[in-house]
Amino acid sequence: MGRWILADSSALVGLFLEGDEWHEPARRSLEDLRRERLRMLTTTDVFDEVVTSLRKWAGHERAVQAGEILRRSALVRVVPVDQEVREEGWKRFVKLKHPALSLTDCTSFAVMDRFGIAEAFTFDEDFRKAGYAIRPAQG
């Protein structure tokens, strides 16, 4: 599949939300990803979280703008969460009892495994706890 990294909602919201505490670290990390010629894969579930969060925190116009950027980006590929991935994500959600773990995280893990992706662009430590590398590296 080439060099891919999964883009999670925490990093994508950080990129689009200029007042967010994660904006600068996300922007710097994106520059690194581009230099390394890594492409980003994300899911329809993550896309939903990003535009919903941006609508809440930055308004409808910013949410639509970010959604259109993601939909048209040559750098980001949005893949659907199909029934097989949803089932695998649900199994993980039931099995993993970490209180902050979301179903979207679990479907992201299933997509990462499906596409052989070992690293996520995220600020969510649940990815590291599930055995994946994360960027930007934290603590």
C-alpha cells in the first residue's frame, strides 16, 4: 500500500482548529509527514468525528470547509467503515475495557490492521496502548 499513516480525529481537529492546544504540534507533524512522503488514511467514522467536532467548536462554515478539504485531498484517503470493519471494531470495543476508548478508535484499529498500517497521526494515547506507534511522539 505504500507508506501510509492513519489520521485520527484528534490530529485532524488540531490541524483545522487554529486555537486548539494541538494546532501547532499537528501542523509541525504534518510538515514532517509531507517531507517523509507519507500519505494519510482515515475512515468515514473519523471524518464524522472531525466535522462534528469542528461544527461544535468553530461553527458550521469551518466544519464544511474542513470536510471539503478532506474529501478532495490528494494527501488524505477516506475509506468507508464497512460491515466487516464495524464488526471487528465492535469485538475490540467489547473486549477492551479502557474507559476513554471509543468505538471509532476500535474501527480505526481494524482499518489499520486491514491495510497493514502500524502508525497513527494522533494525540490519543489509546492507539499506543493498543500497540500502534503514534505521531507526534509524546512524553
